[in-house]
Amino acid sequence: MAAQADIGLIGLAVMGENLVLNMESRGFTVAVYNRTTERMRQFIAGRAAGKRFYGADTLAGFVEAIERPRRIVMLVKAGSGTDAVIDALAPKFVNTALLDDVDLGAANPWGIACSADGAWLCIAHAGSHEISIIDRAALHDRLARAEKGEKINEVTSS
């Protein structure tokens, strides 16, 4: 299969469904995967019907559906489910950005949105007054450089 999605999302609970509908409404084609395949199928046949979505039955099919460099958002309940998905995906990726990492100060993303022009990702963090603004083009550039084998270590903050 040729890559057809701009971005992918794993986890179609309430937040996942709403986030991918927001992405699609901004012009993105989104690949979706859920560990419970029936939930993905219901979403594709229901709220996603007639829109730019690709529903994948397997993780391999999900990954193949996303253009390189692959951008994947994972909204899976913390615990063994999250670990299982990360373990299954780990060999396929160069870099991973975890938004829900207490040690890095991005614990529990409360809200994730994309600017209307698609240039910025905005993440509000629960339990704080913090918001992260990510330059999407710069993020994609770093991921592309890392995929080529460059060591990427610059860190920016405001």
C-alpha cells in the first residue's frame, strides 16, 4: 500500500475521536488504529464516514498508511496498553516524542489542537497553567534529519 495519510492516531476513545476529527477538518488525511478493531470500524462507518480517514486493522497497516517522516499521536490509557503499543511500534521509528512525560514537564496533555493554517501544534497541560506551542514544520524537519542519521540535540524553550 502506498502511504496516503499525513498523520496517524492510535486510540479512538473520546479524546482520540475528537482530535482526529479536528485534524481532518483542517485538511489532513488521518490514519487511525485502535487495539479493539471493532471500535475503529464503528468510527470509520459512523463519524468518519465520507471524510479523509484510513482505518487500519493492524499496526503494520497503520504504519504503512502514513507518509514519511511518519507522525503518530498515541492516546492510549496509561499502563500495560500503552507499553504494548510502544513495544510493538518501537522497531519502526527513528524518533518518538512523548507528550505525557512527567520528567520532561509535559505531563497529562489536557488539550491538543492544530492552528487553522496547520503551522502550529498547541498543547495545554492539565494541572498547570502551561501551554506548549510546537512549530510543526520545524518538528518535521528534525524528524527528517534524524531519519537520515543526523544527531538532533538542540533544545528550545521560552
